[in-house]
Amino acid sequence: MVYGWLEGGQGSTTCSARLDSAPFLPLAPSQRPQQDEDGHTDSSRDEDGHRHSSRDEDGHGCPKPFLLPHCRGSSHGQSRIIRSAYPQEYYSCMMPECFRLWQQLEAETGTTLYRQTGLVVLGPPREPELEACRRSLGVDEVLDAAALSRRFPGFRLQAGQVAVLDSTAGVLFADRALRAVQEVFRRHGGTLRDGEKVLSIQPGATVTVTTTAGVYKTPRLIITAGAWAGAFVEQLGLRLPLQPLRIDVCYWREKQPGSAGLGSVSPCFLTLGLSQAPHGIYGLPSIEYPGLMKVCHHHGSPTDPEKRDQAPSSAPRPDIAILSSFISSYLPGLETQPAVMETCLYTNTPDEDFILDRHPKFSNIVIGAGFSGHGFKLAPVVGKLLCELSLGEEPSYNMAHFAITRFPGVLGAAQ
């Protein structure tokens, strides 16, 4: 999505991503935004000075002209995990504010967006990332296989493995959250523009955005184009190391409906450091489909977002074999073949940290990208940081891990 502060025929305006600030207007690039997990907005004004937002279902402006709601990106569906446990301190320190801002959005819209389920982090004892999660939670307790089975009967750890409980964690209702953000955006004077493709962005002291519906001018612009971000910012002379991945989202049926510790009463979970799942596996309780748990591999196959539906049904799916093996060992109450399979997109950076930064040459253009399958829960703070960057304010958090320049050779032939 493209967010801009655009100059109208009657003057200029500034926009802010904060819920309590002046309304702002997003413009859509010509593609669909990403993952997951990202509730950013673009803003701009047309020649009459009206605020608009070209957004897809994820709250992003899309380079592809999709109509809302749709399932072409990374933030569709009903559920996403939210958790305090993070191996990296620079994410865990953001989570208290994320929880608070999601709760603020619930209160403002009168909509339930979060269900507390708890989350168990599974892994080998003394695994560094698992230990970092435990420290981020400030807890001392580590559950062995017997303790985990007593607490959550649906789970089976292997001998010697352990679990850490994040009692704050739960499920964000993603589709509701997107509707709530869009509702508040409109309430603050914004206009959502879907089905509008961004054709070009011309940088300068005033940025000019040309779409299939018109021309917009803005002193500041924010781009969050998801799986299309890499190709999209090439026109601005950037070569970002972004890899879109096609993710299999799998739902697994209970062998005995309503069995203890599974289905709707299960906590969320994720794995760290398990040799049979080096990229990690995560799961959520039954929400989308009664009696089916969502269990997914935190990895996928490289894809072109324009061709995500062209993968032949006979194409090998190594993720399914990994998940089936995991379920037979760790979740024996589930069938070992998925009952329902859907897809979404991740857009990964090499280090799986986000890109949240000003363009190295055009400081009035800000880019949010590379959310690497874990951005949705952090969307409120990400939006705040993008806004601060765009307004020239001091960011609320240390941005070193999100800098574009951490990757060599990103600045190509900028215009």
C-alpha cells in the first residue's frame, strides 16, 4: 500500500497513522500488499483536496487492483497469533504497546479482536531462542513432557524436550481487525480506494503518484506493498532482498471431535530449534473450521505473487510431509493428513527482520516491507513507526534492525 500526505488543489495537508491524529489518505500501488500481518496505510489527496486510501484487505495500498475484501495477500483469514514471547528483544519490547493499541481499537469499535488462549513454545532444553523467549516473559517455569501433558493433554513432547508458557498470548481475529482499522480510518475522514492500480511514482520534493484513476501529489509517501514490494520499489532505484513465499495454510481434523486439549480449547503453540522443523511450526486452536486445528510450517516455496495460483496440483509439497510427521509425534489426537489447505504469502528478508526505513536517497518516501510471516501482531506499532519516520520525528523504538542499509548493494540507479 502507498500512504501519502498529498497536496490538494486547495493547499496541502499532513497525515498521521495514529488513531488519535488527523485523518490521512492511502494510495494503492499496483500490487497487493504482504503478509501478513500488516496494517499500514497510504495516504494522499486528490486534486480537490479529498483524502483517499487505496487499500487492499490487509490495509495496504495495492499495486494490483484487488477489491476489498480479498485473499490475495498475507492478512486475510480469521486468525493470527499474538504473543509476548519473542527471542529478539527489539520485538518483545514492542509487544506491550501492541496489546494496548489492539485493546484501544477494540474499545473504539466495540468489536472483540482478541481471544486469550495462551501459547506454548516447544523446543530442546537450553535452546538459545527458547531461553530468550523465557527471559522476555520474565518467567522461571519450564514444563517438561509430563507437566505439559497434564496442563494441555493434547500435546506430547519428546523425551527431554521442554515447553515455555506465554499466558498473555492468544488469537487476533484478523478479518475483524482489518474491518475495524478500515472503520476507524473512515471515521477519521479517510476514504478507502480499492481496485485502483498505481502506475508510477515520481520522487521529488513533491512526490507524484499516478494511478489508473488519477494523479496525486504529496510531500511525503509511505509504501507497504507486501509481496510486490521488491518489484515495486525498483522504479525508485532500490533493490531490496525480498523473497515472496507461497505458504500452505493447513487445517487438521481431530480424530475424536471434542477430545480433551485439542480443537477450540487448545492453546496456540510454536516450535524453536527442533531438528525436524528447522524453520519452525506453529498452530492455533479451532476457529475457522469447527473441529479443525490450524497447524502450519513457518516456511514455503519461492513464488511470483502474480503466479501464486499457477502451481500445479501435482507439485511436490515437502511442507505437508514435515507437518504430518510433526503431528503424529506431538499432536497424536489429530489426523495426519490435512482436511483443508489454503495459501497465503510471506515476504521474507534474509534475516527475517522487517524493513522500516526512509528511502536512502528520497527521505520523504518511507518503506515498510519484508514482514517475514510475523508482522500482523505488530501492525499497530509498525504503523506508528512508519508515521514517525514520515513526519521526521524521532522513532519510538531503536530502528537499527530495520534499516534498509543493513543489506549491501540495495541502492541501484535511483531516479
